[in-house]
Amino acid sequence: ELLTRSVHQRAGNFSPDGMTLYFTQRLPGRPSEIHKVLLDGTQRVEPVVASSLINYDPQVSPDGKWLAFASDSADGSGIYVLPLGGGERIRISDKGGYVPRWSPSGNELFFMENPPTLIMAKRGASGRWNEATLTTLFAIPNFRRGDSITAFDVSPSGDTFLIGETRAGEGDGDIQVILNGDLKRP
């Protein structure tokens, strides 16, 4: 069902309690913004991240305390986390990024950088995201110029990755399952 009238809407994900849906919305004359809709019967829509930047792909942490998202700015795209209880957003990536996904524990945040490479951000020793360390895990195998990542997810164990791709000019997609860095095709 259409939540609000807009040029474009794209799903993000649900809060852990299932009572809030986070999504991206672009209204006429505005950049993409992140909103939430309360699923308490009111279906009240509220802005979460609205600015002059393009903000997209919201993902709520497993504990419901953080919202990860991608944002485009003058210095390129980046991955951010925002404390949902209030506070300023924190930039996680230093070389751009897209499709953020949480580990089941919420202590790691995975995302893609270009060329398609999987990056892991891990909270700092004190548990703070502004002290996160970044680790390059692997480049996406068999990725060709013009291909695009269309889906990405992390398994409950946190060590297996599902990556959906669309092949340039072919109009169809491939699914890759990467187990501890080893490629498996279903």
C-alpha cells in the first residue's frame, strides 16, 4: 500500500519489535529522505533523516538503537549511523559506500564500496561508532564493468553473505553466496 504520495519510495527495514517501518522517500523538488511509518494503527509517517543531501537505504540495528544509511554529499557517498534515541549522525566510511547491513550482534556493520568490495566496520573498543575500525573483507568475485549490486544480506551467523547482481546488458541477475570468502553459486 502506498504510504504517502511521492515520486519514489523504497523499502528499508522494520524495527526489531515490528512496530516501525523505515523507508526512503523522494517528494517532488526534494532529495531522497528517510522516513518511518508507525505500524500502531495510526500509520503516521515521520521524517527521520531529512536534509539537502540524498539519504537512502535505512537499516535498523538488531537492538533498535541505531539507524545505518547511505548518504550522498559533495565529498561523495558515505555510510552513516544515527542514534535513534537522539543525537548526531556519525560517518562510518571514509571512501563512500552503499547497502549497509548489520551483523546479528549489531557490533559490526557491513557495506559495499566501489569497485564492489565488502567492508566491515566494527565498533571501537569502548563500543562507540565514532571509533569504528574498517576492514576490507573481499572484492566481489566475477564483477564486470557496468554490473550492479541489487541486493545484499548477512546471514544470522554473520559469516555468510548473499549478494544479488544485475549483469550489464543482460537484464538478468546472478546470486552469489559467499561463505567465509569462498564463492558458492546456488
